[in-house]
Amino acid sequence: MFLIGDVAPADKRLCMVAQEALYLGMKQVKPGATVGDIGTAIEKYIKENNKKNPRNKFSIVKDFCGHGIGNEFHEEPQVVHYKNFDRRVLKEGMCFTIEPMINAGKFGCSIDGEDNWTVYTGDGKNSAQWEHTIVVTKDGCEVLTLRSDETIPRLMFN
């Protein structure tokens, strides 16, 4: 993780929690698991974190999601990062992103009306996002976008 400048401890924690949420979502990926298992695990982690840190609660952005990668850059399945009941079964060879966005405040966001790209939190608090593109393997998943500074394995046996 690379942070720029003098970063407040609460913001460092936000970044670390968002990264760990990504990793926990990835640990759900294996043939036979469901798309919904990913978001359910992420939400459970965020709720547990909030119980441990009631003064600095985090929320999961619901307006954006992970997505399939294939013939098109954004395609099915949509992978939401909160508890859901998406029962689509993961199969070997599926390729998609997991990219939880975690807010330091409430989950609401808005998109800048001028550039239609920049996203702001509704309450002006900070947000962190981590993303990986993965492919489902026979035993778990392979991380296609692993960075050299990460300590997680490229092949995850889930």
C-alpha cells in the first residue's frame, strides 16, 4: 500500500480495512460458491470492524460494483460488495473484478455533473477502494492483477 503525504491514522485504517475487505471477498471464490458469497463476506467483515471501532464506522458503497471481464470490459456478473442473495454459481474460467469501495461515513455517493466521472461521498468523508481482477480456477482463484508489494498469493486455494 502506498499512501501519499502525512496520512491521518483514521485514513490509514480506512485504506487497510478496504484492502482486507477485498482479500476476504477473494477468499470466497471457488467453483460452486455463489456471486452473493463475496458481498456477504465483505459486509460481515465491515460490520465486525464497526463493532470494534464504534467511533469510526465504515459503510459499503452500493452504487458501484465489481463486474465480469470478457468480450466486453464491464459485463455480467455484477459483483456487489454487500450482503445479497445472488445465487449465480461461480464456475472455473469465469473472470471478474472484486472492488469494494468503503466510506468513512455513510454509503451514499454522487457523480460530478461536469466530468461525469469523479465520485464524491454524500457526506464529504473519505473513501477507499481496492480492486483485483481474478479468474476462477479448479481450486479457488488466480489473481491477475497482483502487485509486487502485495503478500497474498497469486494462486488462492479456497
